[in-house]
Amino acid sequence: MKKDENVKLTAAQLAIGGLVEAGTGEAFHTGSWRSDRPVWNKDKCINCLTCWISCPDSAIKTAQDEKKGTVVVGIDYDHCKGCGICARECPPKVAALHMEAEKK
Amino acid sequence: MANLKELSKNPEKVTGGHRLCAGCGAGIVIRQAMIAAGNTPVVTVSATGCMEVSTTIYPFSAWKNSFFHSAFENAAATASGIESAYKSLNKQGKIKEDFRFITFGGDGGTYDIGLQSLSGAMERGHRMLYICYNNEAYMNTGIQRSSATPKGADTTTAPAGKVKQGKEQNKKDLTQLMAAHNIPYVAQSYMGNWNDFITKVQKALATDGPSFINILTPCRLGWNYKPEETMNIGRLAMETCLWPSYEIENGVYTINAFPKEKKPVTEFLKPQGRFKHLFKPENAPILEAIQKEVDLRWEILQRRAELGKEKKPA
Amino acid sequence: MIKPVYSKGKLAAKTGNEVMAEAMRQIEPDVVAAYPITPATEIVQIFSQFVADGKVKTEFVAVESEHSAMSATLAASAAGARAMTGTSSQGLCLMWEMLNIAAGLRLPVVMAEVNRAISAPLNIHGDQSDAMGARDTGWIQIYSENSQEAYDNMIQAVKIAEKAKLPAMVTTDGFIISHCMEVVETYPDEDVKKFIGEYKPERYLLDTKRPFTMGSIELQDYYFEHRWQLAQAMRDAKKIAVDVAADFAKTFGRQYDLYEKYKLDDAEIAIVVIGSTAGTAKVVVDELREKGVKAGLLKVRVFRPFPAQDIAKDLAKVKALAVLDRADSCSGTFAPLYSDIASALFANGITSAKVVNYVYGLGGREIAPNHIAEVYDTLGKIAAGTQKPSTDVNYINVRIK
């Protein structure tokens, strides 16, 4: 259920007690909040995962690589709010992430 | 000691799309805590607060596991009920999984309005981990002072003005108060060191009894700093010894992180708008008083840890 | 004196508190979280002994306050447990926030509530101000006239609550019922257990296969729909309570309805009352009937949901009616039961009866047959047109001037 679909169920349709199914939050996109966007450089990235563990919005996308284990594969721009923590926490010697102004 | 490559295989239990501020420390706390829990079935309980409202705006929930909230001052009592239901149903063979219970509260819900409920639950010995994401003021209602607000901080109910310079009292030492319950595991952690926090969460979850972690959680809005600095401000709290990382296991103290060199508290205070007024020349005595208090507390903690070294089994 | 009605029933002398604890033992909830308070303390104590003696499988949580008692009880219910608690007076006041939440989250917890006056001044004796203060929290409220009813109501409440998905409180009048020894017929454990059945919630927090969030924030776009659901659930609960009473009568032989009519059908003057005072009033009705006075009584058992339509119909022929409230409202106008009776009559177009309001018995103040006889006497005069009905609250047995 996406907010923009503007689905408004009736009392007869809604689950009682205000019960919400788990994990539905993903359908809400906070990407539009950004004024700056993190840009990830695959070639510089050493997959230390510091950005992944530091992100408040679960917005660092990872995948499993046979040799390297978990690797970073990009940014989830649907949810990234552009706080800049990932770029700030990326080890300075690696500098695989930097912030750019969001194009409006 | 946790390992990111291993941790990254754990399921992500908090989704994006929640409505916490960009750079919010609380978002990092809940995510890391749930990653630490790994595949263990968890029911999460929360006090009313920023984190609770932002992650559960109907009809959305950022929680992939079961999450329950009832009110502000009763998170620990609420978790007590769930844990007791589990004990009962588990004994009867109706629930077979090995559940854990994690309760979150801000400093409002933990230090102040929820203190009685927390104290009761800890004394009764419910097996739950209570995590206070302590951002040192009532942020959900708009940055009002709490008993966790440090001396000198500018908040909306203890503002800096012409005759007052923010909060006039020192903060309450809740970690010590929890330690006085003689529960098996009490810890303080800080933002900017995922390993410190995650290791503590895992230890706490392995503890057969109640456990409590107090993590200093920068709030970019209430502390008034640039959002990307959340981790760095957290580290400065540790490096100035203003918020040491330590744990108390069955009464024995261990300091978990020592700064390379102890920085002056002004390094922690300076980047934050809430302390801006303290840097006026006439407020120098307040800065001195804050430094003195930090030095005293750090000294006491080190002595407790010294005693701990003697008492610790080899 | 209670007459046995169930073939396998057992008669024993018990206080109201003992019999409520006995009902709880037989219901054997998964979790009980409670905090002691006079005059409900015994319920918790007796039940703790059952736990200590291994007579129940219940997890007993000796919480540090009534606020935590209700918090833990409703959370246990959300987790999938059958959960109960008990309290009184200030305890119920402290729970007030959580009462609303238990109802809003649609959790069928059941509470033994011993009616007691509320502070200030501090008073430990019986009146119904506590439960009346919680009358619009979304809780089913079942009041008892005596210990037998308290016992039967507790058993029925579990079933009603779980079907309606609403919390329910069963009340007794403090000391008058809670501490008085009466002969009560109890039923065998297995028959009570069979009657209430096993609790199988559709959704519960400990279900790893279908996790969910409960207690989320709802803004202008959804909150109203859920509050409507709650109000509607209460409306629907009337039929549930009637059905459960019918099942109960079929199983155990004791008849209950949402309210009880006592010599009401041809009554010209009548009293509406809740709780133990109904017993006293029945004696007065009998005396008046012997004298040829057409006096009657209506005792409200299920106050929430309020059976407005049915009550209005049954009061349609009464010429003068007194509503006796064991709680005041401090609203500047009438007390709670009167307000509901008056609006029930008005909404159903019944304007024939002159209706007056009496507040009585606050803080355990005595209400004797002569007080009630005086009310009937006044009603007689109102019905005959020789006395004007008072348009303000009347007080029984209080020194005013």
C-alpha cells in the first residue's frame, strides 16, 4: 500500500485494534526528503560495510558474493534521506561515498 | 566481538521508510540492535516516543518482527506481560520457539515517566533487554528538558535566556540506578562504535535475566548539529569521558573503550547548538563545572573498574 | 438464600472476593498481573496462593502498580495469553489510561473489580464511583447483586470478552459483597473450563509466522474508523452477552439477562438500581406489593453495553420512576445511570414516566429498606400527581443542612 495510491479503507475493511502487518513500512518512500544524495563509487569501495551498519534508514543495498561475502551494491534512493552519515563514516582513505546536491 | 561480514548475513528487521529525521541516532540504535539479535525470534516493545511514532505511522510499520506499543510510561511493564505470556505458553508447550524481548524507550520514557515501571520489571527479573536510546531530552514533543538532559543544555523548557543558561542541574545517572537493582547485566554504550553496542546487545540477549543498556543517542534536531555528524558526536562523548563505555556483569565493572587521549569536554559541546551559549566568556564557569563533574565521574568509574579487575575470574 | 440449580453444583459459604478468586482458579488464565488494593486485595492474595500451591498453571506477575498491572495484562493478552487482573477504586483510577488502550487494541482481558469510593477524601468503602468513572472506556461492565452473580458473571465475562474482542470488568460492591459470607453454588472445574473453552486468538505477538505491529500511531486519516469499530463492537456486544447468558442457563441452569425485571411488568412506580442495593429494594417491593402498591424494580446487570432500547420498552408503562445512582457525577446535573436511563427513554419516545434521580450510599453510607421505601412513597405521590417531580438530583441519607 503506497501513500500516493491514497487508499483509504473503511471501518468494515480495516483490521480491528489498529493491527498493522509487519514490514509494511518499506512501501513508504522517504527518498523525496533528500537535499543531498550519497554517490557510491564501486571501484573505490572495499566492502568494509561501515556505511551499511551506520545507515539509519536501511538504505545501503548489499548482496552476497561467493568470494567476498557480503558486498555493497548501491544505494536505496527510495528510502535514503540524504543524511550523509554513510559518506562521513566511509574510511577517509577509501572515500567510496560522497555527497552531491540533489537535482530538483 | 562482532564481525560485520557475519552480521550482514543476519536478517534486516527494521525497514527503510520510517519517518525518523535524516541522520537520527535512534534509527541506528534500533537497526543495530535488531541486527544483533539475528535470527532469534524477538518481540519488540517500545515506550511512546520519536522512534515509536516514526516507525509505526498507520498503515505502515518498519518492523518485520512483532512490535507492540501501548503507552509512554509503561514499556517495561508491557514487556513484562509479554514475557510472562511467553513463559506461560512456552511451559504449556503452546509456543516452542526460543523468544527474546527487547524494549526500547527514550530518556523520557526511561529516566522519567517510565522509571517506576522499569524498576519494577527489573526487580521482578523478567528476561528482557531494555535499551534506553538516550537523546537527553523529550525530543518527540519538541526538545523539553528531562532528567537526562546535561547541565547547561538549551532545551525548550529549560532554555538559555537573559538570566538562565539552560538546564541548571546535572543529569541523573540512570545506569548506576539500574546497577543498583543488581540485575545480571547493565551497560552504557555510545554511538559511532557499532561493535561496542552490538557486542553489548548480544551479551545482554544471552543473559538469563533482565538486562539494561543505556546508549547515548545524538539527536540532530535537539542537539542542533549537522546530520552526518551523528556518529562523530557519539564518539566525542566517549573520547571526552563524558559518556564512558562500560558494563557491569553481576556487579563487576569493566570499561570497554578508553580514549587514546582524554579530550576536553568542550570538544563534545562545541559542535552542538544546544551548548552554543556556554561559549560566551561569562559562561566559562559553567564549562568548568561540567569538566569538573566529568572528571569526577570518570575517576569514580575507573576505581570501580579497578576493583572489577581484582574480582573478575581469570 | 441461593437454591442449587445445577446437578453437579456444590453449595458453600464464601465471600465475594473468595468466589471471584475461585472463578479465576477455574478459568485458570495464562497470566494474571495484579496489585493489591482494599477491598479487592483478597482476590489477588487467594489467587497467589493457588499459584504457590501449583493449583493453576498461571504466570502471576506481582507488579508494582495498577498502571503496570493493566499494562502487563493487556500486553499478555496481545501476546496470545488469556489474561486477567483485579482492582478497585484508586487502582482503577490509576489504570484509567490503560483501560482505554486495552479496549482500543481490542484485547479481551477480564478484570474483577470491587466497587469502592474514590478519593478525596480517602475512603475504602463501597460505592460505584470508580467503575462509573470508567464507564466510557470501551470496557464491558457487568455488575453483580451478590456473590452468586459475581461468580457466574466472571465465568460469562471471559466468553463475552473473547467473542466481542473487548475487555470486560465484573464488579461487586466493596465490603457489602466482597467481604460478606453468602452461600454460593459453584460448578465443577471441568464444566467451567468446558463452558469457557480454550482461548485461541486469531493474531498474537508470539506468532512467528504472522508477525505484526500493534499500538501504532493513527492520524486524521484512520483513527476515526478504528474508534468507530470499537463503539460498534460495544453495540454488538449486547447480543453476545445475551447469547452467552443463554448458553450459561442451558449449561448451569441459572438465568441471566442484560438487566433483571422484578415485578416490573404491571408496575406503576419503579426504581432502577445497580448492584447489591437491588437485593434490599426487592424486599421493599415485596412489602409494597403486599399492601397492593404496584411497585417494581429494574436492576441493570450489564451497564456497558447499555441496553437502552430494551430498558426503555420495559419502562414504558411506568408512571413514576426513580433512578438510584451509587455514584455522583459532579457534572452540575444528573448522575450516570440516570443520564443513560433518561436518554434511553427520550430517544425511544417514551415520555409518559416522570423520572427522578437519587444519589445514595457514597463512601459506604448505609442504604436501608426505609430509605428505599421513602423513595417509593415519593414516587407514589408523583404518580398520583400530588407531588411535582424534582428536576435536580436528590440525595438519600446525607446531612445537607
